Amino acid sequence: MTLRTRLALVFIAATLIPLGATVWVTTALLDRSLRLSPVSQLSDLSLSLEKTGREYYQQAREHLKADALAGKLAPIPAVDPAPDVAALGAVRQAADDFADSEDTERFVTLGEGGSQLLYMLKRPTGVQVWLRPLSVRMTDLSREYSGARRTVTSLEGMRRGFFVTWGLMAAAIWLVALALVWLVATRFSRPIVKLTEALRNLAAGDFRIRVLNDRTDEIGLATEAFNRTASQLEQSRDRLVNLTQLASWQVLARKTAHEVKNSLTPIRLTVEEMVARGHEPDRGFLEQAAGIVVDEIESLERRIRAFSEFSSEPPVCPEPLDLHMLVEERIAFLKSAHPEIRYAVEVAENAPDALADADLVKGILVNLLENAAEAAGDGGQILTRVRPVDGRVAIEVHDSGPGLSELARNSLFQPTISFKKRGMGLGLSIARKSALLSGGDILLIAGELGGAGFRVLLPGLSKVA
């Protein structure tokens, strides 16, 4: 759960209870104040008036009917009514409507404001009509009751609208406050989110990460501290890298100085011996001394050339290579230097061509074949195989030598580490770098002739039928 959400939940919890209590108290007070208004009295009065009117009308009907049926009240003629009949036309219309209906009896109010009650009854001889005046004008009473009910309904609607309006206003105010809190929480949590993300990147190793900071509060101070810490870590990392590189170059310098000293010492001793025998010229000794000096100078040249090759970055020009032909060419080139070695070449039928730099591959083969020849010795064997491996093409070189010790296996490709009498420890490092530049690698595998085995992996080039 984010900090912004937590702040919003805290606001909700802190405001809902007081808001609910406020709404309840306010509603109760408003309801009580509205009860003091005449709305309730008017409603009760209108209902009482309706009830009284209905009871009076019902009693008047019952009395009129009873008197008419008992003969206490004489019916009025429908054609020539008595002089006290208010409206002859209304009586006739009522009688005609009643005669056409299916009712057997009917009560109708007539006169001004419904001041007369008319009772009609169907007899075999025709319609009989009785009329009696009312002390209450029923039509006016009904109209006044309807007006009172409309007033009550209107006031109650206003009352409900007031409560709804109050509820909506309270909810709107609370939502506005929640929105403001959400905006404040967002503004408050955004720099924390950025700082957390920056810490995650810093932990992943990105020491160049920085967080923009334009605040002066506690969050701004924390951001400034993070940027300062990241800068210090970056500087420390750079110093550590420089020191590590310096230490590596120091090791390389000590190794170089040691190798150069090993070659200069015989040269110095030989020259001193030549000077000491200057008055006794000896042809055999001079030839031997010259041979020693030449050998050591050649050794120095090899060392310098090896360091130069190791430090250089040749341009890589990939091209399709027939590895079978390339292996045969390198073996033919080296046979003259190692005539005592027996070579064997195996090429798989489905072996594709390689896509790599020819010079780099030639250098790799020369290094591996020379090492194999020195390890195998007189009468030894070297097996070279070309075959596809996992979508790439591999060149394997196996020798019949004594194999590699555990120490040699663990540090085989490290520069300046050599296990040969005249080695500099850079050959395999240079070869592996050439393989990596070609998009492949060199792996140490189990030898099939009892000695060491190496596999050179190169990008394969699919053959088009």
C-alpha cells in the first residue's frame, strides 16, 4: 500500500466519525425545529377535517335513506319539484344519469357548495328522488381539505428537499476535502516514490543515478543526502576500479620485469665472459656465446610481441570460412617444425562454414596446435575435429600429452600465467580474446587422446542448397 493511499485512509478514518456525528446532531436539531412549524398541525387538522366530513356525510346518507324508506320523508317529483328545490335541471340530470346506470340506488350532492344531499332509488314504477339540505357544504369542505393536503404535501416535500440538500452539501464538502487531501498526499509522496526508485537503481549498481531536488523540507534534505551518497559511491567505485586496474598493471609490470631480467642475465654473463676471454680468442666459445645472446634476444622479441598483441585491438572483418581447408593449411604449415607429431583431421559431413575473421581464426589455430605439439612431445598425436554444436561450428584440438593439472585448469585463460618452460602466459588469453571478438569462445573440454582438449566455438554460416 502506497503512502498516498495510507494518508487518504487516515483522513477517511479521522473524518467519517466526526462527520457522521455532526450530520446526526444537525439532522435531529433541524427535524425538531421543523416540527415546531405548523406543518404537522396543518396535516393533523386536515386529516381530522377529512375524517369528520366523511363521518358526517355517511351519517347524513344513512339518515336520509332510513327516512325515505320509512316514509318519513316524501319523495319529490322529478318534473315539478317543490319550490325549495334549488336546481331542477341538476335533479333531472342526476335522475337521468341514474336511470341509465345499473345502480339500484345513488347519493349525490347538489346545490351551492354541495349543501343538499340527493337520494335516488329505482322502483318498478320508476326513479324516486328524495332531497334533504346539509348543514355542511360538502363540496367546499372537500375543496378546502384538498387545498390543505396540497399545502402539507408541498411543505413536506420542501422538508425532504432540505434534508437531501443538506446531505448532498455535506457529502460534497467531504469529497472536496478528500480530493484536497489526495492532492496533498500525492505531492507529498511523489518525491518519496522517486527516491525509493532511485535507491532501487542504486542497489542494482547504477551509481550515476540522481534525483532532481527543489525542496527544502525534510524530504528535500533526504534527497540531497541520497544524491551526495550516490556521488560518493560513484567516486569510490571509480577509485576502486582505478586501483584494481593499477594493481593488474603492477602485476603485469612485475611479470614483464622478471621475464626481461631472465633474458638479460644470461646476456650480461655471456658478455662478461667474452670480455674476460678477450686475450684468448676461441672460435667455438664465440659461436656458443653468440648463439646464447641471439636466443635471448629472440626471447625478448617474443615477449615484447606477445605483450603488443595482447594490448592491441585488431579490426574484425567477418567472412565465410571453410574451416576444413583452414585447419589443413595450418597443420601443413606446422608439420615442418614438428615432423615427429602425427596429425589427424576429422570433419563432419554436416559441418557448416564459419562466419569469422580469417586472421583471428588462423592465430587461434596456430596457438592451440603449437601448444598441443609441445604438450604431446616426440611421437605424440594431435586430433583436430570440425563439427556443428548447438547451431554453431566447433573446432576441437586434442593432444596425447600429460594433460593439465587442477591449478592449470583454474587459471588457464588468465594473462601472465604460464605453465610452459618458455611461455609468457599470454597465448591462450590472446586466443580467447580473438574468439570472443569473432562472436565465439574457447572452452576446455575432456581430451580424447589422454591429454588436454580445447573447443573453439564460432558462428556458423548455413549452407544454401
